[in-house]
Amino acid sequence: MTTPLSLPELRSRYRADKAALLDTLKTSHTAERSVRPLLGRLSKLTDAMLTQLWNAAGLGAPMALLAVGGYGRGELFPHSDVDVLVLMPNAFSTDNDSALKQRIESFIGSCWDAGLEIGSSVRSVGDCLAEAEKDVTVQTALLECRHITGNAALSKDFQAQFARAVDPQAFFVAKTLEMRQRHTKFEDTPYALEPNCKESPGGLRDLQVILWVAKAAGFGDNWKALARNGLATPFEVKQIERNEALLSLIRARLHVLADRREDRLIFDMQNALAATFGYVMPAPPVPGAPRPKKSGQQVRPSEQLMRRYYWAAKAVAQLNQILLMNIEERLNPSTHAPRRINDRFNDKAGMIDVTSDDLYQRNPHAILETFHVYQTVVGVKGLSARTLRALYNARGVMDAAFRKDPINRETFRKIIMEPEGITHAMRLMNQTSVLGRYLWTFRRIVGQMQHDLFHVYTVDQHILMVLRNVRRFFIVEHAHEYPFCSQLASGWDKPWLLYVAALYHDIAKGRGGDHSELGTVEVKRFCRDHGIGDQDAELISFLVREHLTMSHIAQKSDLTDPDVIAAFAKRVGNERRLTALYLLTVADIRGTSPKVWNAWKGKLLEDLYKRTTRALGGAVPDPDAEVEARKREALVQIALYAMPFEAHKPLWDTLDVSYFMRHDAPDIAWHTKHLSRHVTTESPIVRCRRSPVGEGLQVLVYTQDQNDLFARICGYFDQGGFSILDARIHTTNKGYALDTFQVVTTMELDEHYRELTSRLENGLSNAIAKQLPLPNPSKGRVSRRVRSFPIAPRVTLKPDEKAQLWLLNISASDRVGLLYSVARVLARHEVSVQLAKVATLGERVEDTFLISGAQLQHNRKQLEIETELLEALSANA
């Protein structure tokens, strides 16, 4: 007779056996097809452990132990919870039986002691049925319950009662609504840069939803059963099983690598995970060796893995939609009566339904016609399961001949030029893989990651987001979002020109070289193939080629310099081009990340647009006239402050033309209000107000000038947790610094406005007055994304076009204290900052400074400054 093992022995054996199983998951030799058996073996190993602990606790036959949730399916991931149900007959209750309660508590405690991450519930049969009726989550968990040990008859009887109690229609509605909410949480895209392989759209949960609703409806609890019941084709089952295996292997390896439950493909894990699949960085080219035929950038291992993940998730999302629609139609046949649209399509419950399964094989022209019908038929909101399946099976039809077919090109041209429905049509074409198969260049960027620290979408999703943003400028209901853009769009005659430019502006990403130039070549070919006239094609090509120009100039140049405006006006050529480029630029910046766009960037772009419009109107910029106009406007506002007659003169007499060119009339009036009586003050003056151009605060600093003043101010902002969006530096002819900063903070401005302004005005003036040694920059943690994908710091220093001042450009991964670190280096070399343009693009900074200083005239000192700046940018990177 075998001697029962003690708890320490049980724990030791379980952990050893589990470790042996997990070791097989760590290497690239484990194929996807073997992951399900491995997870099943881990589940059976856990079953055996629980059975021994159940018996050791003296829990006998009257009760049963059931596995629920994912564990109930018989697939246990390495660090998933072991969810169990202690099922009791209705006559039993732990409330009146303290001995039974103690045995159950002993069992659950021993599970934890043995190293099982257990999630347990103790319920009678009646309690389970009552809870399931109230809570769809409980209902879902019980739907997959599986007998482990104890009273098998009790388990069987409960499962039979539960199956009779489930309402398939109500359950289907509840789970599909739940799925939509989950998809919304993940922005309805599988293409996030750090997707959740379980919960994101196209993840494992989407496959589980299909099996849940199918099982509840009695259509089967596995993929082959769904095929036998006519809900899936053998080909679809094969695709589902292949992609499910890949996603399961990714999830299992994430658990093993993280040594905890981790379902997100976070940046920290992507390279290590890619290594387990055998992905390696391509070897650099050997000097003198022949170059490979296929040019392009080296692809990171993480990018190779993520590209594969995205394609799998996309396939899962498509198949999820097809199968759920089939189940819904089977549950509600009476609501799916077809209504004729034309000879090829019917309207079936608001979905476009092909009239025959082989329509696309017989008539390939109908593929693109599907999406034109989707745009133009009122009341249609999607594609039926039959249509989705037909498209899925027609991918082989969309070959080179299909792309060159004149009828298909004309249909695509119609889709682009339709006044409505372009965003939804393009997204649907991408979801069904039609867009990438018709535009082969688009296929190359589907699921392609971007490691520039400010794009948070893959290239294809970013392009479709920009297309959506452009479209919203032309929709009246969205005019409140960007009124100036909507105003310009209302006078634009051909919106489709902007749609094509949006579709192609980043189409050449990832090929190496300048993607704007490469994209221009591609879009010219598109225009030629689709019969777009020379004038329209030239405008589209200009937009693709110059789509980065306007944002670069707005964020890096002095917009008060007439030469900057004149050069940009010459590059643009005319107002039509300028308007189109402005609309595309705003849409592009908005489409990179929710964090990148802010009101200050919007104002810079709008200022550049308006000043360039005036220059294009033929008016030669007259600085004197512009200054006088601003002074008159400022005086009107000053009059509202009830200041004495000519109270502005003491301050204005100390200011030169450059001050009035760089500041708007409202800022001039605000400065005058606070400084006119303190022109020769010996104490620093600091004043704050809400920023007139959006979020954050505007801060005025007026004090006697000093070499390290900019660094001292930046140091105070850094220590106080403020981020600088913009800095306008001016020195009066009396030797006073008159500086204006736009700053933001993580604190809620409405709630803490008085506290923040008081702290800033007092604290910053004291910091300037006390002249204490500059503090060390604060050291904050860099983000995971910056750690995983750092960019090499870059510094360029060159004279400006007039050779009077110097332009300093820096580019680096963002971190706390970065701007202050740069300012300290400049202060150490007695370099004065005349203008600062601070551009934060997600987690990357692109800052430009106009500087002056005697040391900049010497080459050796320039090298010292550049070297120290690179060291400051690299610190803690």
C-alpha cells in the first residue's frame, strides 16, 4: 500500500513537475500545435494535486469539486488562477455545520500552501443557479465547469439543471455587449503597440466568446463541432486553430518569462519573447559583400514577432465576426429575411449579403463594389457573415490582374470620391484584408510598429486615424472640435484629394530612406493608374512630400521672423496648397497619439497658416506697420485696465521691435499692466495666469538679467513638477529679462489654480532673488517604452541665416529634468537663450533654441558645449 505524501512532499513534487512542463515552453523548439497539449497536461497535473488535497481534507462523496472558468476548459496557463467550485447538495450548509466549514477552509488553505493560486467559491446547487441568473460572469464561469473529484452524480445533475436554465438568446446578447465594451476599452483595434493577447480585439477572449455562446445555444463546445453544425467551414476551423495556438503560445511564454500572470505584450517583454520564437536581429551587411536584392531597414526581433501577432489577431477578429453573426442568425432566423439591393447583394438585417457564396470567384469586380454599396445604400451598417466569409475565401482572387483591372480601379476611385462613408469603408476594407490586397503598398505597412516614441498606433492604423481626422473636418457635427479647420474645410471643393494624401502620407514607412519622397513616388503611380488629372495629382504629391514641413517649421522656427514666413510661403506656392497642407498637418499630429496634440501646438500651426496666408496675398511684410498695429491693439486692451494716461511709456521705451514682433497684443497688454510701475525694480517680478491658448499656465518673469537665469527658471519648474511647452526670452535695453513661459502640470488646474499661482509667483521670485547654486536635475524614472526603444540623442549647433545668433537643435528620449539639464550646460558656458521652442512628441523631445554667447565663436568651445549637451541628454537614458 502506498504511503500518502505529506503536504511538503506534495508541494515539492507539484512544483518539480510543473517546472518541467514550463521548461518546454521557453524555447523556439516548442511548436504552436503542441501548446494546447502542454496546457492540458498542466491542467491534469493540477487536477491530481487538488484530488489529493481534497481527500487529505476529509471531504467525501456528498460534495463535489468542479473546475470553472479557463481551468474548467482544461487549459491552464502557467500563472492563471486555479478557479474551483466546491459544490454542495441543497440540503448542505456551512452555516449550521462548523466541522464541514472547517474541513473546507482546511482544503482551501492547503491549496495555497501547496503553491496553487486558487480562486474558490463554496455554493449549493440552488445558490449556483440563482447567482447565474443574476450575473452573466458567474453564468459564463459555470458554463465551462468540469468535474474533478467528489460526487460525480451531483456534478452531472447540476450541469444538466444549469444547461436547461440558460437562455441562449439572452446569453448571446449579454456576451456580445460585454465584448463590445471590452473592445472599446482597447480602442477597438488589435494594433495597439502593447496589446493584451487575451483581452484586446483579436485576442484569445474573442475566440472564447464564440465557444461560450455556441455551447449555451447547444451548437457545440469545440471548433470541429461548430463545423459539423454548419456554423464554420473546415478552412475557417483550420485558421482558427492555427491562430489560437499562436496566441496561446505567446500568452503561455509571457507568463513564464514574467514569472507571473502577464497577458500584455509590454515593451519590456517583446524582445525576450521574440527570442523564444527564434527571431534574431539580421546581421549587418559585410563591407564589400553584394547587397541583398530587397532593400529596407533591419527589422528588430520584437517587430518580427509583433507583425506575426497582428496578423493573427486580425484573422481572429474577422473569424470572430463571421461566426458570431452565424450564431445570431441561427438564434433569430425570422429577423434575417433578405431585401434585394441589386443582382449581387441583398440587405439582410442591415448587413450586405451576397446572393451566392461564389459571387466573388465568378465576378471579382463585385469585391470592391461591396464597399461602394456599403457607402451609398442608406441603412446598411456592415457586412453579413456570408459576405465576410466570401471575402475571406476570395483573397486569392485579388492578384496583380485584379489590381490592374480598369473596372476595379474605377470602383476604387468612386469609393475615394464618395461624399460620405469614406472612413468606415476604408476601415472595413482593412479589417477584411481587401485594402492591403488592392493597394499592395498598403499591405506592406499593415501591423508595422513605429518606434519613434510618439506614434502609439501601427502604421496602417495611424493612416486610417489621419483619414478619419481629415474626414471629420468636413462633417458639420464635428465642427466644435476644431472650428478653424472646419471653417477652412467648408470652402474646400475636393475633399477626396486630402483623403488620398492621408492614405499615402506614411505609406513608405519602414523601407529605409525618406518615407516622404518614397511615398511621393507611390502616390504619383496611384494617381496615374486611377486617372486623376495632372493638377490634382500634383497637389496630392505635394502634400505627401511636404506633410512634415509645416509642423517642423511651426515647432522649430521663429514665426515672427519675416524671412521664415517668406521662405515657407515660397515653398508652399499658393493658398490652396497651404490650406490643404494645414488640414493634413493637424489631422496627422492628432493621429499620432492622444498625448501629442495640445492647444499650444494648435496655436503655432494656426499662426504659421495666417502669417503665410498674408505673405501669399502679395503683401510685402512691413515690420514697422505690424508693430504699430500691435501697439494700437494693445493700447485698446490697456485702456480696459483703467491705467493712467501714457502709463505704458516707461516700459515700452525699453523694448525694441523684436519684442513687439514676438508677442501678441494681449500678451503685450498683460506685461504692461504688471510691469509699467516696476521698470527698474530690484526684486524679481513673477506673475501667472491661465494660458490664453489652452491648458496650463502662462508665467511672466521680469528681473535684472543674469547668465544663468534661464537655467535657474528651468530648475525651479523642474523641481516643482512643471513641464515647459514654450519659452519667449527677451532682454530690454535697460538690461532686464522679460521672459514668458507656457507651462503645464499634472495637477488639476481648476481645483488648484490659486494654490499653483501663489506657489509659482512666490517660489520662483525667491529662487531667482536668492542666487543659490543651481540644484541638480531631478531624476525620474523613464517610461518602459523609452527603456525598450531609446533614440540616440542628437545635437546640432549652427549659425542662423543672418549669422548673428546660433541655432541649437536637440533630439532625445524624454525624461524628467531634461530641459533643465540642457539649460545648466548653456549657463555653465555663459550662453544666453534668446528663444526656446520646446516640442514634446509623446515620449520624444525635439527642442530648438536661439542662443548667443562669446564662447560660440570658438570651434573648440563649440565642441565642448556639444559634447556636454550629449552627455546631459544621455544621462539616465
